[in-house]
Amino acid sequence: MNVPDDLLYTESHEWIKREGDNVRVGITDHAQSELTDVVYVELPKMDRQANAKEAIAIVESVKAASDIYAPVKGTIVEMNKALEADPGLINREPYGQGWIFVLKIDNADDLKQLKDAAAYKQQIG
Amino acid sequence: MRDHSRCLVWRVSEVAQRKTPLYDEHVRLGAKMVPFAGWLMPVQYTSIVAEHQAVRNDVGMFDISHMGQFIVDGTGAREWLNKMLTNDINKLDVGMGQYTLLLNENGGIIDDLIVYRIGDQNFLLVVNAARAEEDFAWLQKHLQAVAAAVSAANTVEIDNRSTEFGGVAIQGPRLVELFHALFGTHKEPPARNHIVDLPFDGMKVSVARTGYTGEDGIEVFFRATDAVKVWNAALENGKSLGIKPCGLGARDTLRLEMCYPLNGSDLSPERNPIEAGLGFFVDLTKPNFIGRDALLKAKEIGPREKLVSFRMKEKGPPPRPHYAVFQNGERIGEVTSGTLSPSLNWGVGMAYVSTTHAKVGAEIGIEIRGQKFPAIIEKKPLYKKSTS
């Protein structure tokens, strides 16, 4: 499974890419593989404020619906509208065009709580 | 990311799971293995959608070794089975099979199964994995009770051969081509719902023309020790036909498009065949079978609820088991099966709704996470093969 070294991760299988004051968030290659074919994505509302570990989006595959959590406290400033027409992007490019939302973070220190690639690799074995 | 679906457990549980004789092959092919009915089964190899399409367009193969097989034989076998099962077994000539139901005294469905007449006095029952032990216990219990009544001169024996047998379902429009590649061009597959024994590479296999996908197909049964040979021969010979090994995920989407009920989801001991729309497989003219009296009564009163199939009217989240069904603000039932149909690219499902609302063409609402999404009750099957 692909676990890029330059990203941060949550225990709940989101990846996090730092972009200045914002973070871009998606689900990992391992997560998309576990979920199987993604057929529907419920995106978070714009400007929504979320606490860390709060469920803010839903990814549904043929077989199951899964919550996606905010990795840290922040505000939704962007979401990937392309997923509405093509939810399979999450399977094909989990770290690229399959990103789900961008969160403006409240406190950059919160990112220290997240896992690095090595720790996430260890988690998924 | 956390699953909150109730329809399928993805993680391997602590409970010991049985492995089919094809387990190592599934792992070697990279299948995602999940616990199902006490077995570790492949849910998918590469993609549920791709495997589904292989069956609709070319050919796919499923491991069905987890299913149960019972042999019933003896001079009283036919008469006795006709008291245990709903369909009329006297319609079966040797080499024929029929879809039938095992009911409790209340008319509730214990299992749906296929019974084949494999000899004058010999029958093969192919039952659901999840119910195999329960079915066998039920049949054994009744054999002791009823055997005396059949007649002292008539014998009935029942044997659970589930662990001795392996099985695969080969399904898809290119089935006949694959059959010829496997068994020789001088042989033809048996007619629909028929079963034959055929020699295969020094083994003996039983081939039945049946399936659970809506496509042309066969189910092949063999000794568990021959499973790997049959599996790999089919994959090898099917390569040029586009064969794909297929998992339980595709099996579920394929059957749901055809509105074939799944025991445990759409059928249960609390549901009778009239509610489930399976009256065609119940012969009420038979003088006596378990559940008959209850069904006659149920028929007279009329079913309170009926199993209907529906399609979502808009693109949106797919329906799932246990979602509530509404009409004009009133709750009228509950979804029992649901998915995004890979062939239709629509959310589809089946639901029990109150009989007064169970009308084809009726608009209903499926409640998903607090919001009602419009759907329409459709005729079965939801998927019809285009003849063009």
C-alpha cells in the first residue's frame, strides 16, 4: 500500500497535507482499498466549523458507508466538487484528484497530534 | 474513516472462521477475505464493479464451497421431502432440480434451496451456508418424527456432505464457450435447472445449469480435494474469454439487480413466502407439507406486508438495509437489501412495505441519515438484459 512520506495521517485513515494555514484531507490508499468501489460522497458544508475527530463527510462504497473525520479543529474552506460526478476518483487517485476537503486550521500545533508515515505504516501493518 | 454500515462486517472477527478448499487460491489472487456465515470468503479480488461487469458481459467464477450439500435417499425419500419442502418434488424427473423452500410450522422461511433429483430415490439439496446446520438439524428432527408415518417399509436417510464437497458457480453470457473449453466441444451443458455428472480430467464433477446472477450459468460440484484443479482449469481456459474470479460483493449486486432474495436479509423465519413474493415456489395443492396450514390462513387474511423492489429517482447515496421507507409522511416499511446497481448506475433495493402501499409505480421515500430521498417501486427484475 502506498503511504507517501510527505503526508500526515490519522488513526481513522485520513491523510493530511499541510498547505500554509490550511490542510488538504483525503483517505489513504489502504482505506480506499478496504472500502472497495466508492459510489457516493457526501461532502461537508462550506464554512462549517469542526472539532478534531468530528464526522464531517461520508464516503459510501458498494457495500458500506463510512464517516470521514476532521483531523484537527478548523473550518471548511474548500471541498472537492469533482467527487459528486466521479466518486471513483477516491479509488483511482486517493492522494491526488481524490482529495475530499480543505480545512483552515485553528492551531498549527494541533498537527503534532497526527501520525507520520512511519507510524501509520505500522498501524496498518 | 469508520464503517457505520450494518450490512457487512469487514474485519476478521475473533471467532474461528472455516476456510473453503479454495482459500489459498483466493489469497494468492489477492482477494480481500471477510467472514461470512462462519466462513472466510472473498468479498472481492480487484473491484466489485469490475467483477459484476465480467459476469454481465463475459464470464465470472465464484467459490460456492461454503454452501451446504445434503444427500437424501431411500424408498421413502421423495414422499418425505415433499412433506418438508414447499414445491412439488413429483415434478422432478431424474436429473432435474427446482427452487424450493423449507418452512417452519408458522409458514416462516427457514431456508431457500435447490433440490435436485439425482437418482430414482436420491436427492441432492444445496442450501445456504448460514443455515446449513440449522436446516440439517431441522430435517433430522423431522425425519425421526415422520419416518414412522411414511410407512415402515420405506426408508429415508439424510447425509450432510457439506465438508466433502466443493463448488464453483460459473456465470455469464460466455458460459457455453467456457463449458466447451473445459468439457470438450462434443458435450453440451445440461438444460436449465438440470444436473449431470461429467468426467473432468480424471475426476467426476456434477454440473447444474443454474445460478444466482440472472445470466446463463452453471454450478459445478466436486470433491473438496479436487477444488483447486477445477478452479484453476476454469481460470486458465477462461482467460481468452475474459473470465474474472468474483467475490461475494459482486454476487450480492448481481442477485439484487435480479431481485433474487437473500436469506438473512430478505427472507427470515418471521417472513412467509406470500409476503416474500415466492408463492410460485409453494404448491398449496399438495395435501401436506410443513407450513401449509399457516400459509392457507395467511393467504385468506392477506399479507400485511410485501417485499417490493425499488429504484432511487435521483443520484444520491445508495439505499441500505434497515433504512425506513415512507409515503406521504407515513412510515410504510423498511429496506432489507440495497446497493448501487453497477449495471443501471442507480441506487436499487428491496423493502418490505405494507401491502396497501406495495404498488408498482408508487412513489416512496427512503430515509437516509434523516433526509428522505425519492424512489419508485418497480417491477421485478430491476435489471433486464437488453436483447439488442
